[in-house]
Amino acid sequence: EEIYTNITQHCWEMFVDMMRNVTVSELCEWKVISRPYSTLQACLEEGADSLHYGYPNALAEQFIFQSHHRYFHNCTGQHQVFLDPPEDVLLAMIIAPICLIPFLVTLVIWR
């Protein structure tokens, strides 16, 4: 248990060090934070695997939650929420391929 605690602490310190290069305006951009975040997750998982611990586990989750609380707590709701298209557009997108199929089948049979 103590060894895994040391491993997770090392993973966290590496993550914090990588996040020092990220500006406040970039904290919610996945292109920027994906590498540090994925590195943290991989480090926690590899540490658990090397000691034959299950993953995810309580200690690893604690560091993941801590990363969200410290760095990413203001990221929700900033990006546009995509809604379904209007019903007439959706209907056209569904019917157009259905109507095209008999035409293509007829064309193949005719050729």
C-alpha cells in the first residue's frame, strides 16, 4: 500500500509539472490537456498493474478527482451544446437515403 501511495504521488507530481506549461485560457482545450491528463491516468494504471492492484481504485480516483477539482472545475458548459436538427431537416436526412436505395438497385440490375 505504501509503495502504491508513493507511485501515485510521483504520478501526481509529474502531472502538476506538465500542467505548469498550460495557460489558464487553455485549461479547457482537450488538445492541450489531453497529454498531461492521459499521462496521469496511464501512470496511475501502470503503477496499480505493476503491484497487481485493481484499477480504478480509491487512491487513483482521488488523484483524478483532485485534477478535476484543481484544474478543470470551470470547464463544463463553456462549449456549445449541440442539439438535434429541426424535425424537417432530420426527416429529409432519413428519407433521402431510403429513396436512393431503390434507384441504385434498379441501376445495378439494369447494368
